[in-house]
Amino acid sequence: MVVATQSLEQLCINSIRFLAIDAVEKANSGHPGLPMGAAPMAFVLWDRLMRYNPKNPNWLNRDRFVLSAGHGCMLQYALLHLAGYDSVSLDDIKQFRQWGSKTPGHPENHVTKGIEVTTGPLGQGIANGVGLAMAEAHLSAKFNKPDSTIIDHYTYVIVGDGCNMEGISGEAASLAGHLGLGKLIVLYDDNSISIEGSTDIAFTEDVNKRFEAYGWHVQHVERGNGEDNDSLDSIEKAIAAAKAVTDKPSFIKITTLIGYGSPNKVNTYGVHGAALGKDEVKLTRENLGWNYSEFEIPGDALAHFRKAVDRGAAAESAWNKTFADYKAKYAEDAALLERMVNGELPANWADCLPTYTPADKADATRNISGKILNAIADTLPEFIGGSADLAPSNKTALKNTGDFQKGSYGERNLHFGVREHAMGAICNAIALHGSGLIPYGATFLVFTDYMRNAIRLSALSEARVIWVMTHDSIAVGEDGPTHQPVEHVASLRMIPQLNVFRPADGNETSAAYKVAVESKNHPTLLALSRQGLPQLEGSSIEKAEKGGYVLSCGFPPNELDLILIGTGSEVQLCVKAADILKAEGKKVRVVSIPCWKVFEAQSDEYKESVLPKAIKNRVAVEAGTTFGWQRYTGDNGAIIGIDTFGASSPGGVALDKFGFNVDNVVAVAKKVIG
């Protein structure tokens, strides 16, 4: 197949291909096969159908594009550069996968403007797409009026075979079908190749029938390589047909050849995850009639692509006029939307957070969390979320709104079903939609194992997501070790940029939510108790929002015999143990550290005021693994924790048997002081 002459559209498509080929070749690292095969569908989408403004990547009503098959990211970087985004220059393309570049090895939203969500782990992107479509559906129901439509955009996702193999895609697709998200269109790059070879060694299902069963509108474009106008037109017609179906998400299987144009590596796993090699690049240029040097873009092709700049400016200008009319008619709604998009919170919003005194009754922090969620939802209309089929246990149902369902997208109670992993990716996308929505997702703490990848990506993506995790320790009780988290809090604390709060009472729970809502570029995870906890003397929102503080003391720092440090339900044990030790003449300080990362972010002076370095006698108490607590106890201190699995019994019995009782804290403290 030697191409003698090329139409303008072929020239554009091959510009995408060879930018990808050359960038991967220069880096000697990457995945050229997907961009070579998927270039036609991407070109049709970006050139003929998608609405976006390259000079304003954050335009609210832009169509969203997600490359779920993130390993093929040179496809997206090439599109961004060719379309005229300032965020990806030709030099950036040449620095693909290099230190400090704007073109990392997988798409990252906080690195490259024009990238909506961080994808890479396969399947995350299609689940992100569901979240973006849910955000659009909610906002359109909330803000659009019979005479004025200001929210009206599509979410387009390109997925590969690997995305369809990962379980998260099934979770997300099932929910999307149930919800009838008609503005979600998924293009399936059906090339039947994965890293180990042909997908038929492990993946032989009929994917279209599966998506039909999920309730999607399904099509198949059999010629997706863009060899001629008929091929391109068939892709365009399929997408147009998908847009015409408004009550179902759409799935378009587009059969392609991975590595299209490469004489020797086309349709092989050899082009999936490695550079073509100098000789094969030369042969591919000859095969596709590409008489241009490395990184050279034909002028006609670039000029055609750059028409997107004027199209985008015109589209946004028209929308701005529509919004100006909307603002004149519906000033209150317009002001709310502008506040949300600008990332602003109402003045004194945190006044809604409840405060507690020791006179208030003991309560589980999951129950307190439920009250706080509703208080925030009453104050912040952008607050939206739900649970993975555990709302009655997580206490996450909002009382001032109904259920987000097909036909009632304006409501704010999300029901994810038993789909923790999809819930995580969906919440990430809602947070990254760009409209100021603040999502929360909930399940039992032990089930963060099912969604850890999504939680990690919320931190990597700098997404303001609130993870509400209840049943936080062996105090879960009778359900036993399968449901009793031991290592989970410690492992989650290890994730960079994730604030993990384990509050000890109501004030600390309110503080955790205050930090969570105000942390615009960080996710927050709350580990909440099932059992009732007393409201502690000395706690407050102001103190707890610093991550760690002196709960009780009464002695000069230089006279202290001991510091007891606790989190969550174990802080009360420290308080009671301190009272016994004080009665015996010991000078004891109790410190609560609900969030390590927030505490570590405080000034050195503040941290020294809470934990004076000169005081070496320290005991840390937490009903979880001892891992990591050495940073606060040092070599002279002790840690009361649990480094085994739990046991099935009533929660109080389990705690007592594993040493989480006042007598044991006192005994260990005396040994340390000894």
C-alpha cells in the first residue's frame, strides 16, 4: 500500500500519525500503534463534530474528550497541538516523556491544559466519561430553562480492548445504561491487539452485545482506518446517529488496524508499546507517501486544523451571548453558576458546621458525618454525592434533595450500586468537570481496596473529592476480619496529596469537612467510626483543622513526663489513661492527630508546641497497624496497635481483646515512663 497522492483530510490524518511516530521514536518510549490506528476516528471527531475552543480550554460548554486508552496519549497531544492549543507546542511534542515536559507518558489534567482527566490505568477513562456525562446532565437539569439552554455538551471517550477488559468499565457502563446518559458517546478502537498479542488469547466476548445488555445504543463501523472518504464518512454518520439517540449512552465499535501504515508491524503487538525503530519508520513513511522530515507538519494540514481556533472562538462567543441573556433573565441562577465555576465558596459557609461540647451525647462519627453532609448540602448547592449501596450504613443520604435518576438529573443523591471502583472514577470526573461541583463517594473503609486506584488518581489529579469511609477499625465487630480494616488507614496515608482524617469526635469531624471543602486541589478521606464516641473536652474545629493539636495538658512542656497520642476512637482512651496517670502524680499531655498530612504542613514552631522534641516518652494509640507511628513516638516510645487481622466478635470485645482499653494504655505508659 503506497500512497501516491493524499487528500487534505488524509494529509491531516497522517500528520497525527507521524507526530506520534516521531515523538515515540525520539523518546524511544511510548505506544505508537494506537495513534496510528485511531487517527481517523479522532480526526473526524475533532475536525467535523466536536465543539471546543483551543484558546480557552476551560470554556464551560465545551465538549469533553477523554482518551481512556491513555497509553496512546500521543494521539491526544498531536490533536491539541494541531488544533492550536497553546499548552502543547511542537517543542513539547519533541519532549514527549521527558523530565518536566507537558507531554508525560500518560495524560495528566493538571500538567497539560486541554486534558480533562488523568487517565492511564485502563478503564478509568470510560468511568471518568460517565462522571463527566453525569455532571453535564445534572447541570443542564439544574440551570437550563425552557427559553434558554446554557449547558449542552457531549462527552466523547476513546477506549481500547484493555479498557473493555478491565472490570471498572463494566461497572461504569452498567450504571451509565441505567441512567440513560444520552450525551455520552464512546468510540471503541477495536484493533484486537494487546501487549501479549492477539486479544483472542483471553478476550473473545461479543462486546457490542454486552453493551446492548447494559442498555446502550450500539453501532459497528467496520472500516475505521480512514483509507478513503467513505471510511471517514461512515465514522461521522455513526457519531451523528449516536447524537440522535438522546435517552441512551452510545457505543460505537470502530474496527481498525493497530500501527496502520507500518509494513512489518501493522496488526502486531510489536507496535503496541515500543518505538517502530529507525528502519520501520522509514518504511512507514514510504508506505504512506509521507515525504516530510521528522516533526514536519504540512502547511495545508496545519492550516486546516487551525480552523478550529476560529470555530471555537465563534462557538464560545455565541454561547457568551446566550449566557448574557440568561443572566439578565435569571440573575440568581447565573450568579450561582458563576460562583461555582470560579471556585468560590459563599462567605462564612463554614458557619453551617455543627460544634459540640462534652455535654452533648456520645455518637458515632458516621452519624455526625451524616448531619454535617446535610448541613453542607443545605448551604452549598454544588454538593453532590452518594454511596456504593451503603447509604443507610454510611449515613450519606441527603434529605433536602431526591435521587439522581433518569428523568430527575437535577437531584443530588447519587446511587452507585455495589460499584466502588466506578464510583471512585466517576467522582473524580465530577470534580474535574470544571463547573465547581463538589462530589463525595462513600463505602466501608475496608472496601477502599476495591477503589484504591481511583482514590490514588484523585490525589494525582488534584481533584477535590471527599471520600466518606465508615466502619473504620476492628470495632466493626461481628462481621469479622473480612470487614475489619487494619492496614487501610496507614496505606491511605501513604498516598501523596491525600488528606486522611480519622476524627475523634464531632468537632474533629466538622473540621475534617471544613478542610475537605476548602481544599480545592486535594482530595480528603474521612475514616469514621461505627461505635459511639464521646464529645471531648478541649476539642474544637479551629484546633482540629490544623491536623494535630494539644487536647489536654495543664503542664509546662519542659516538665512533661509523657505524651499520649491518639486518633479516632482511641483518643478517648488516651484521655482516660491520662487522668489515671495524673492522679498518680504524672505530668501527661494528650495530643490528637486526626490528620497526619495537615499536621505536617503546619509550621515547625507549631509542631514543636504540640510535640516538643525534648519529650521522648511518648505512646501512640490507634486501632490499626503500627506502621508509620514511629515518626511520632521515636525510639523511646511505644505504639499500641494491631499488626494482625481482626476477629469476629462484638466490637467492644474485639477492641478489649486486642488491648485497646484504658488499663493497657496505662500499663504501656508506665513502662515507657519507667
